[in-house]
Amino acid sequence: MSSSVDVVVLGAGPAGLAAAWRAARRGFSVRVLDRADHVGGMSSSFEVAGVRVDLGSHRLHPATPPRVMQDLQTLLGEDLQTRQRSGRLRIGGTWVSFPLKAGELTRRLPAAMTAGIARDAMTGPMRRARHDTYAEQLRAGIGPTVYNALYGPYAQKLWGLPGDEISGQQARKRVTGNSVWKVAGRMLRGGGTSGSSGQGRVFHYPRRGFGQICDRLADGAVEAGAEIHLGAEVDQLNPSYDDVRVQSVDGGVTQAGIALSTLPMPLLARITSPGPSLAAMEAATRLRFRAMVLVYVVHKGGRWTPYDAHYLPAGDTPVTRISEPANYRESADDPTDVSVICAEIPCAVDDDIWTADDESLAMVVEEAVDRADLPPLARAEVVVRRLPFVYPVYEIGYERRLAGIEAWVTGIPQIVTFGRLGLFAHDNSHHAMLEAYEAVDCLGLDGRFDLARWRIQRAKFAEHVVED
């Protein structure tokens, strides 16, 4: 394969496919390259025991920008369902609804914790962060009671670091000013339930799994004229003054006016020539991603629980969340005699979790279920998936390491990065798709990319806060 197109898209996840679909509809010739044998990336779905499952727990948030939402509704039609959230959070040795429900905290949480949350809410105006770390920002914001019971241990599990070694930017990205726990504090000190309900209580989800979004984006892109090449791992990019040459491991070459990349930024730096400075390259190699092992347990006897997800922040198990995909939707295609649960276990590549065999991982999940007082699993089958790049790790000093690579890549008009991995960002799928739209909208009809406009959009992306 050796040919020319207007736009080459690197990566066939939701951001890459949204960019390809939008660019093709605008009349550009588009080619998508992805090393996997299927579209979707971390947002793909597949089948286990007749049940469509995702790579972890995914939802389309109701805060999805209207123009993105309208397009997805057009692509998916009635298959895009609106659902009530029905999650649970294990805290203080008991289960509470997540999102929180008014009045439940005083009934369910231990009295000492309830009193601590109320006290922290009253003393909040007097607390100040002494350092810009995740721990200090959250202790000052939501208070030490909730931090010590929830956010502290959860951070250790998710990112493999104590909160005092994580940048304060992580708190700003992951915990909003209207945190449910600030709402809880207002409730417990008699301030009413304002803010305790709203759009966070519903979500959108496709009938055939979250990956159906990517499937339909791919179909739409192809129908608009785009090419999608799977099994095409990119190993070299050579930008010149007015175009970019992209080479795949299989020897294929694509000459394009611009490359829209969702590849991890450290990887992009390694395969691009000329690349960044040695100092920037060395800094980029120190940017780390947290890996994850997903353990799917086939449960005999129908639905395991009525809940869509169970959150496990405590440090007594490495499992952080257990979801039941069939509870995210209404689908006549789902079998009634079995269900599948998905347990998420963050880890590092090549550590004991990453290298454990399927039986050992199933036992880890069953032990977590037992510790959390969840119903026992009637295990029929176990399927394991391993993802090497899931959460960027915002350890202290990451901003300096990232700055050099960002300065380099933003100075190359023929390569544009966006999406979660492309920006080294914790973000929602709807944010990533919006970034794809904005990138394509910066392309003029003559194929020239409006860098000034893109820099403005990039600054807006930096303000994104993850919406749970």
C-alpha cells in the first residue's frame, strides 16, 4: 500500500473514528490506521458467553456536547438508550448508592464517619493545601474524613502511588467543585439536598455495548468515503514542510497532508523523525501509564445483582470496580440464564497481577466479592484481557516532562494530537470526540491547518474535568 490522502488518522478509537467520520463528510480523502484487528480501542466491545461486554465500565455522559450527541443519536437511533444509574460504593464497611441519595448517608455510614464528614464540611473554609499534591488538595477541599476513607486508598490502587506523590492537577481533573462529598457535607450539616440530583444520575448507553458507538462511527466514516486499515501498526512518521509520510510495519506507506494522531505521546515521539530534543525525549520516556487487567467471570443462573457497578476503594483488594454489562442496557439479545461480571484491576505491566494466570485472577475477584459482602459467583468461565495504557500517571513533576513533548509536537503543523492518549489526559469519551471535531474543524477547505485556532481549542481541553 503506497498512496496519498488528504488526512491520515492514527488510531481507531472513538476520537480517531470521530475525526475520520467528520473529515470524510467534509469531503477530505481519509485513511485510518490501527494496529488492532478491530475498531474501538479501549472503547470496543466483544462477546463473552453470549453477552456483549466492554473493556471495563463505560458510559456516555449526559454532558456530551449537543452536536456530538445529535450525531451519535443519528448514527445509533433507538439503540442509544437513556438509563438510570444504579451503582454502589463500598465505604466505611457498608454500601451506599452512587450517586449519593439524600438521607441515605445518615442511615448507612458509621456514626463516626458521618460526624467526620459533617465536621469537615463546617471547617472547610479554614483548611488550606500546604502543597500542590492530590492528597493536600483533597484534604483541604472535601476534608480528611472522606479522603482517608475513599480518595486516598483509591488513588493508591488506581495509580500505584500514595496521594502525596501525585500532582494536585489530578485532584483538579478528577474531583469537581460540586463533588458529591461536598454535597454530602451540606446535607449532614443541615444545608439541604441541593445538588444531590441531576444529570449525573442518568447516562446513555448503546443496546449492543459501548463499542457500538465506535462500530457505527466506523461504518459512517466508510460510507462517507474513508478507508479503515486494521492490523496496520505505524512505525515511522516523517513530516516535511507541507505533508507527512506515514510508514507501517507491513511496509505500507501513506503520504498525507496532515496526520491526526491519537497515539500515546511518548510513542509518537519515538516513531517521528525528526523527533524532539534529547532532553524532551528523555523526559517523555518518564511519562507513565497505569495498566489494567480485566477479569470477566461468567455467572450461571441469570443476573448476579440489580446494580450496574460496584466501586471498591478500600485497600483490602486490588479490584477497583466490578460491573455487570447487561445491567447497563435493555436488550433482548442478552441471555437470561447467565450473566457476565467485569472486574477491573489496575496494575503495572509485568507485575504480579499482570502476569497472573486466569485461575489466580478469578480467585482474586472471588475474594474481593466475599470481602465486600456481595453475592457469591456461580463461576462457569473466566476470560481475561490486558490493557497496557489506561490511566496516565500524574506523578509530581509530570507537567515538566510533558511540556517539552507538547512544545515539540505543537510546532509541527503536519501532526496534530488529541484524545486521551494523544494528550496524556484523564478524560471522558465525549470530550475525546469533541476534540476530534475541533481538530477537523481547524482544517480549511484547502487542507491547511489553522494552528492559531487549534491552540485556543487546546487551551480549552486543558480545562476538562472528568465527569463520573
